[in-house]
Amino acid sequence: MNKHLFKVRQYLLSGVSYAIPFVACGGILIAVAIAFAPMGPEGPDFSNSPFLKMLMDIGSTAFSLLVPVLAGYIAFGMADRPGLVPGFVGGAIAHQIGAGFLGGLAAGLLAGLVVMLIKKVKVPIYFRPVMPILVIPVVASLVVGFVMFQFLGVPIRDLMASMSAWLQVMGTGNRVVLAAVLGAMIAFDMGGPVNKVAFFFSAAMIKEGNFAPMGACAAAICVPPLGMGLATLLGRRLWTQQEREAGYASLAMGMIGITEGAIPFAAAEPLRVIPTIMLGSMLAAVIAMLGGVGGHAPHGGPIVLPVVDNRLAYIAAIVAGTLLVALLANALRQVVGARDQGTRED
């Protein structure tokens, strides 16, 4: 069992290593655009800044390639070059239907598995040269595309609608529970469909004159990237050089409220990282809600500090959530490292 999990982790890391430059490129360009654009009532105002708007668009385009690249190179890690086409196709479909990076992970693993199974089929020797060029890409893409469209698209869309309706009802009840739920959803898929439901719900509440949900979300949004980035600084020996470099980019993106900065860490170790960042974002959101933080712009992170109510509580919420993520992530890393060391010694 551990052997199979190790292989899956290696496949995920293969995709992450290629996806990190897209995260860094998109994050840095978006960070520069947001940092220099004036903040309007509905977020950064680019109406009088065409150059900054162009930077924002280029950064957003780089981010739009993240899921296809992640899926494509996960499949590549599993099945070599024949896995690239179905992996990219599956990742593009995941992005198109709103499945987010979790859909990209599923598409990449599915594409790699399908290609590996096709490669085991015995074919005549004269037919083998066209298999990786023509047959495998077409057949595998059809299978992956069918599964993504037929089994992921509609259920995710329906799930998002149900979540949105549920949040509308909860918003009139327990504020602490609402904050915890919003924080968990923001961190769960880091910019994916679950994150977007929580974000757009909170943005809609701004128009209703209720700024508390966006205040909770604004604090939660930046915690995953800030926490994972801080973890790589506090426990440098626990992280690889590549992970430490991703940590710097993650910190930069966290400062301007880009939750996707934590994706490289979550994609490599989803079972440990996702629960960790969810706890940190939940803590930040609850503290912000209890502290009366109100978000007047649909964005998050330290960059929106000028447009939030009760700024000290907002800062305290972000710091508390970030520290929880960093300390817990490093503690889990130490436990896993010690266990792996013990296994090697045995």
C-alpha cells in the first residue's frame, strides 16, 4: 500500500515541478498589477491604467494554464510522452467545467492510468510505431474527455449551486459556524469551484450591506500561501530547494491575496496539506468574524487592509491562521520524515 502511495506522490510531484513556474509567473504579474492599481469599491480599478490591466491579463492567462499543465505532466510522469495529450486535454476540460486544480489532479491521474492500460495491449509489430503518435492520444483523450464531461461537469455544477443555497441559509444563523465553513471552503481547493462559491457568496453579501462574510473570507484567502511559505522559512531543512523556492513565490502571492500560491504544496501532498491549510483558514475566518472585521472589496490578503473594518483584528486573524498552518505543516513533515527514516533503518 505504501509503495503505491509513494508512486502516486511521485506522479503528483512530476506535475507540480512543471506547474510551479506558471504559478510564479501568474502570481508575480498579478501581484504587481494589484499592488499599483488604485483600489475602488469593487476591487482594483484598472480603468485608467491600461498597462497594469495588461499585466493583470497576462498573469491571469498564465494562471489559466496551470490546471492543464498540472494534469498533462502528471500523466507524463505516469506514462511518458503518450500521456501528454490526454493529460492536457483532461486538464483543459477540468478548467473549462470549473473543477479547479482538484479536477486537474483527477484528470492527470486518469489520463496516465488510461495510457498505461492501452500500452499493455498487444498489437502487431508493424502497428506499433503509430500507437504513441496517433492511437494512444486519440483513444485516451476520448476516454478522459468522456469521464470528465459525463461524470464530473454536471455533478460539480450542481454541487456548487447547492453549496451557494446552503450558505445563504446559514448566513442568517450562527456567524461563527458560517465563518468556519467559509474559511474551510476558501482553502479546500485554492481558487477552484468550492473556493469560488464561498468567495462569490461573500461578494454578494457586500451588495446587501453585510461586510462580515467578506471580512472572514479576506482573512482566510491569504492564509494557505502565507502559511506554507512561512513553513519553508521556519523549517528549511524539512523542505527541498525547489519547495523553498516555491515558498518564496507563495509568500508573495499570499501578500496580495492569491490563494493559488499554495497549490504546489497541496498537489504534492494533498492528504497532509489540504487539511492543514483548511484549519488555518478556518481559524483566520472565525477570528475575523468575532473581531467584527468587514471587507468592503471583493478581495483578500494584506493588500486590502485600507478597505477593511477593524484592521487590528484583521491582522491578528491572518497572523494566527498563518502561524497555525506553518507550525502544523512543519510538525507533520517532521513526523513523516522520522517515520521514513525508521523504515529505512528497518
